[in-house]
Amino acid sequence: VMALRARNDLLPYETNIRTENIMKASRLVSAVTGFVVQPNKAVVGANAFAHEAGIHQDGMLKHSGTYEIMTPESVGLSKSTLVMGKHSGRHAFKTKLSELGYNLGDNALNDAFGRFKDLADKKKEVFDEDLIALVDDAVARRNERIRVTKLHLTCGIGVRPSAKLELEIDGERNSATADGDGPVDAVFRCIGKLFPHQAGLQLFQIQAVTEGTDAQADVIVRLEENGRSVNGHGADTDTMVASARAYVNALNKLLVKREKTAPAALSA
């Protein structure tokens, strides 16, 4: 599609495809399948429009067409100069989300803005990738029956990893403690105590959203139950919190699938 658009002189054909939605489509496919887009992937990879070499940067500053046969905007990327941080207001936040392709309602926007302010207190600069992970995580956790409310971990060299987790299930809060082979195992065992289920863990994947030690962790958890598979997502600067949220998000999706096939099974 982009070849037709970029080299229309050699390929004089037209399509009705809106290429500005390519990045959004790529993120959606990645979220649904659980497969991370490789940085060196053409067009949609993180490095597709990145230039590090000095001669490349010099050429780009003089004329962007020197090394790019298409513009970032043509595939849905923004060249906004808005730098988001803890002093950014609600209007700037809404504008930035709109540039990234998100148009949230008032309630969802208020929730996302609150989480953005919390994140901005932890990070000096909030990148576009942070906002995408934040909003996707917030949207994924709307109307969930199960929510992570508190988490405390003990782990280290010579210490048996243990976790204390509090979940809110249908409005009622309960907590549990568990040991594990590692902190992730301990957290997942806590979830199993608070919400017993037979789902098996098929995939556990962690990816840093941006560079730096203060980067958010984007976690994907895949659960399988009776032939039904779901992917759960969680994002947070604390990897263990992101892991707990991803597992719980997957459980919530399984509950939705149970409801569609057998409403009585919701009693878990």
C-alpha cells in the first residue's frame, strides 16, 4: 500500500485505504495477538523513522526526503512538539491524545488524565509510547469485575519471594499472601487464591515501553481455559504491578467469554 503511495509515478494505481490508520492498525494487531512489533520492522517499527548517524541527521535536517520516501504523518505518526510532563494540563493532554488517534469520552479522559499525572510524578518526561500504553491499559481495565488495589512484595538474594495482594472482586475487597519461585509466581499464586480458576498460563511477556530505568513495563499475559485463549495487558513503571494487572485483565476477559457461552458459569 505504501509502495503505491510513495512511488505513484511508477505504480499509477489508487486504493481507498487510509494509510494514516496503519500505525493504529499495527498496534491493534499487536495487542490482540500478543506479538510485539520488531523495532526494525518496515513502516511500523520503532526505528522506521529514526536516524542516529550524523550524516543521516544532517541530510534529514536539510530535506526529509533525503532518507525517507514517506512521511511519518502518512502512516499515522505525529511530529508534535508538545512535551508532556507533570506540569502539562488537561487540554494539552487531550490534544496530544487526539494527535495519537485517541478520542476519549469525558469519564475515560478524566481517568486517563489522573493516571497520566501519577505517571508524570514518576517520570521526568512522558513519551508518546508512554501515553499509548497508559490509555490502552486504562481502556482495557474499564468495567472490570476484578481489580488490583494493593500489592506488596518481598524478594531478593537469600529471601523466599512472597507477595501480599489485595483484589476488588465485584466491589468487595479481599487480600491474600503467597510464596513463589519468584515474585511473579508469588503474585500469580495470590490471584489464584483470591479468585480460584482452572485457566493455564500460556504466555508471559514483558517489554519496556521506552528507554531508561524509569520506563513503563508493558506486560502481556495469555491464559487458556477449555480451548478459549485471551490476552491480558498491563502497564506500569512497576513491573510487578503491570504483571498483576495483565493477569487480572486476562481473567476479566475470560469472564466475558464465559458469560457469552454459559451465563451460569460466572459464579466461578
